[in-house]
Amino acid sequence: MPPTSILPLLSRTLVTLLAAGMCLRATLPAAEPAAPAPAPTSANPLLTESTLPFHLPPFDRIKDEHYAPAFEQGMAEQLKEVAVIADNPEKPTFENTIVALERSGQLLNRVDRVFSNLEAANTNPAMQAIDTEMSPKLAAHNDTIYLNGALFARVDELYQARATLGLNREALHLLERYHLDFVRAGAKLSEADKPKLKAFNAEIASLQTKFDQNVLKEKNADALIVDSRAGLAGLSESEIATAAAKAEGKPGKFALTLLNTTGQPALAELSDHAVRERLMQASLARGSHGGPYDNREVVSRLARLRAERAVLLGYATHADYQLEDQTAHTVATVNQLLADLAPAAVANAHREAADMQAIIDQEKGGFQLGAADWAYYAEKVRAAKYAFDASQLRPYFELNHVLQDGVFYAATKLYGLTFKERHDLPVYQPDVRVFEVFDADGSSLALFLVDYYARPSKRGGAWMTQYVPQSQLLGLQPVVANHLNIPKPPAGQPTLLTADEVKTAFHEFGHALHGMFSHVSYPRFSGTRVPRDFVEYPSQANEMWRFWPEVVSHYAKHYQTGAPIPAALLDRLLTTQKFNEGFASTEQLAATLLDQAWHQLKPADVPAADGVLAFEAAALHHAGVDFAPVPPRYRSTYFSHVFSNAYSAGYYSYLWSEVLAADTTEWFTQHGGLTRENGDRFRQGILSRGGSQDAMTLFRNFTGSDPLIEPLLKKRGLELPESAKKAKDFDG
């Protein structure tokens, strides 16, 4: 989640998007409906602050027709508030300018948080129509504020005199951030250039919304149809039943929906080579095979507009513009990281592929290993090398045990938190659960919403979001939510997770802790409002606890018998943690390199729509990661992180943050692990600070040193040249 200030969350929140899907017409109609009629002001619950605990939105009272009038009123109110600040005849002060800006737009921010969060988690055609209408309006609204010359003059005057204002560290940082936000938003452009910027921003906002909606609609309109039960050999009875249920209206057939990643979970289990190939081809073709959801034109146009906007603002490329405000700072630094990692990752992937090809040949398969076969034969190699069958884990990873006896338990041991489920508060969907979170002293800290099941109305992936961000200035305590996309089993069946889903649950809760522990004065710095290449750090660090002996023994129990996971099975799982890391690193690097390739282009070099796939292939070849059995984790046409969300030129953040997280795991290991003392140090030094201080300063203060890459290499089983092992490579 990127930093924000007085402006609404146009990026529509993300944090680890994993999913979306393909081929059976259904659920959301393609035609856009007319926007719902405005609701009377007196009946619109969005126009007044919620009276529920923690100002939880009154989900049971909010209707689609409430959003548009609330957006319009919110924008109008904020422009009035900003006009008062800009036209104030008094000399600018920190209070009458910067703090006043922090207080402005509360209605608009509240409406946008509710709408954007629900549009991601529980959308419908009416909300999509509102999003399409409002995205360019909100972009124009932001421009009206940031390009207000009188307002910027007041901010600039304070900035120039900042050393004499006697501000504390957080207040000084707030002033500096506001000034930088205005400058990066074009406040110093000439009057002739400002309309150009406004036009760019409006069209970019519209295209990002279109890309996002295309991905979701294709997921809900299409699925891979399998004609017979025999074609699903290898899947469990529960998975086959789910596939049959999804093939509604097609008796005797089965539907496999797709996640938004290139790889699909079913590929690890399907024994029919032809069905695997059809599934992989369906996945790879998304957004690029014609029809209403083709995203090639959107990708091309977005890349060009972003490049042109960057040039207008004085930057060589969109990547240069984006990275200036991150902890990495420069394109050269990111390129060096990726160039150093790629050769080792691809070499490992080739070695892994050779092991799989040997099994194919032993079985007289008669084909060369392809992308469709990797997951299936990786499990065979794993079984051969480690006597390990991943399906044996599921009975020990029951959802509620993982959540309450694993995720929550680790937080209790580290931070003293306790959790009480609330059944008296409204939710937006019956599967959503609400927990009140209590601090170690018994005081009420936050509300935590859990939304774990997949559904057609929900965007693919996994993410954390905030409905109410903490702020001392506004007197607000946090309301945060975690979203996953776990397939819901048939009624009466337990929800049994994969090891990856357990990892995701711990990961997203790391984001949630970042929001819940926020203890800052100003909304601009609340929770996860930190540099994009730092936001994944606390969540990745929280992953360490899933296999920490005390934690895993507490939650990994058989869902029927209560028996603990056998030590031998757990040992085999831990032994395989570096298994297949060549594949995992290569697919992640390929997507990361695609993101940089698109966003390091100058405007004239951006290919047209019919050249998008050729450009992608050339970029992967140039970077040395064009290994056919390992396609990018996301192809350009369904790469929602960078073409519809806030990670453009920033997908490297996962690797960058993983360096910090691996280093932090080493620190915890060396300092006693799961203790309250360590938890409180991490909370006070990192999680409570939000964006109120320089991110890398916070990291150094916590660990006592610059970050090193060796812990990441150890974790992934990679080796780099000596030149890449220096801390300076991660010091911007």
C-alpha cells in the first residue's frame, strides 16, 4: 500500500494479489448498468461518521446508490476546506496550513476507503460503473488540490523556513513530505503544462480501472471446461465436487477457474498431460486473445501515458519517477539487484528442470517438460528426494486452527495481544468475521476483519486494507482487514489449507499488525503508509512464525483427531523449504523484470497493442529469464499489481523487502526468538512508526546495522557475485 495524504486512495489498495481466472460465461454481466439513482441525503449513512465501535462502517445500511452522492459531496466539501487554507490572509503556519490539510477531506477519505475496499472485496456491476465514473473525477479532484498555486505557495514558504519552526521530528517530516508530494504532483509546472498533467492523470486513472475490471470480469466469465471426470484424475473428491458445482448448467462437465497467477494449483495434481496443457494455455492467454477483456491496448496506452507524464514532470522514465520516492531511490540500484539475482535463479531452475525431465523419461512420457508440467513433476521430485507428499499436510492445517491457534497465538506470545470474536457488528458478506483486538494491558486496540474465502464478487489475490486508519490528530483507532482467496469447501466440509495458504495468512497478518500497532499523530503516516519497497517488510518478517516450533506445534493438529502433526512429516516439510526455489525465484524475477522493462521505456519506445506480447518476449530474453518451463508469475495482460494498482515500477519491492525480512529473521533467531521483549522492540521500532520516520533509519535502529543480502541467499539457496553481497546495494 503506497503512502497517501489528504487525497483519496485512488490505487484501490493491494498488498500480495495472487488470483483471477477463465472460459464459462457467468456471474457478472459484461454490460455496464446505469449508475444507481442518488439516495436522499438524510438516508445516506456515508455522510455521517459511524457511531459503531471504532467507527466501523455500517455495512448493513450502505447501498450502492449512496456512493456517488457521497463522493460528490466529499469532493465539494474538501475543495471548500482547501480554499479556506489557500486563501487565508494570515501568514502560513504549520497549524493553519499543514495540520489544516491533514484535517481536510475526512468525508471524502471515509467514503473512498469504504467504496474502494468493498469494490475489491465484494463488487457488483453497479459498483464497477461507479468506479469507472469516479476514477477520472477523483484524479481531477486531486489535481485541483495539488496544482493550486496559492496553496503550494503556503506549503513552500513553510518548507523554506522549516529549520526555524521548532517542529518535532514527526511534524517536520510531515511538512517535508507534503512539500515533496506537491512537487511530485506537478506543483512547479508552468500554467501551460498543468492541463497536460491533468489530462494524463484522468486517462491513467480510467485505464487502470478498466484493466482491473477486465481481469475480474474475465475471471467470472470464463473457466476451463473439462468434459469428463477422468480428465480430473489426481484431484481430491472435494476438488472434483467443487469443479462440478462450478460447471452450472453443463451436466456431466467440470469447470476449473483460474487464479490470477500464471501457475494454477490444479497443475500440481492433474495427471492428464493434455488437460494440464489446456489449463496452462488458458492461463497464459488471459487478456491477450481478443474479445471484450483483451488488455493489450490498455497496457500499451498506460505505459505510454505514464512515460509521457514522467517526462512532463522532469524524469527520464516512469521508473525514475517512481523509484525516487522509494528506499531504493534509483533505477540503477534496482537493475543491479535484479541482474545479480537472475543468473543464479535461472541456473537453479535449469537444474530443477533436469530432475523433472529425468522422471518424465523414466515414465516414458514422450514429451519435454513444459510450463504445464512443472508443478506436477516438482511434486514427484519432492516425493522421490524427501519422501514428502504435500497433500499429507492439509489435515493438519485447518483454517480456524491456523488463524486462532497459529496466527493469533504468535501475536499473543510476541506482543501480548488477545482476540475476541464479535458477532454483534455488521459485515458486508456472511463469511466475514470480526475480532476485537486487546492490548497486553487489556485496553481495546483495534478491530480486525477476516475475509478469507474466494467468491465471484471478490478480486483475486490476498491483501490487507484499512477501513479506519489510526490517528492521534483525529482521535481514531484502527479498523483493518485481511483478505485471502481460499476456495470454500462444500457445506459441512472442513477448510483445509495448503502450506502456501498458511504462509499467506501469516503474511497478511503482518500487514494487519502494521496497521493495528500504528501510533502516529498524523493520518499521512498511519500504519502501512510507508514507501512501497518497505511495506512488504513487516508482513514477510511475520511469515517466520508459521514454522517456529512453539507456534506450529500449537496449531498444526489433525482436524478430526486433534493429534499433532507427526514430527517426521514436519521435518520433511522443513527440509523442503529450499526445494523448487529456482522456479520460485525465476518466475518472480521474470515478472519483476517485465515491470521494469515496461516502465523504463521512453514514450516513443512503447509498443502498440499488437506488439505487447513481442515486447514481453524480447524483454525476458534480454534479461536472461526466458526459460519456457518457467513463465513469469504474471504476464503483462493480467499483471494487476502494476497496471491497475500501486506497484508500477515497484514489483521489485517484494524482493527488496525480503532482504530486510530475512535479515530480521536472523536477528530474532540470534536474540531468543518468540519473546515479549523481542516483540515489543519490533513493535516500538518498526510497527508503531508507520511512515513518520525514514524507513531505512527505522530498520537500522532496530537491527543495529545495515541490511545484508546473505540471509536471503541462504533462505533461497542462491549464490551471488561478491560485488552484490554488500549492504550498500540495499542502501539506496
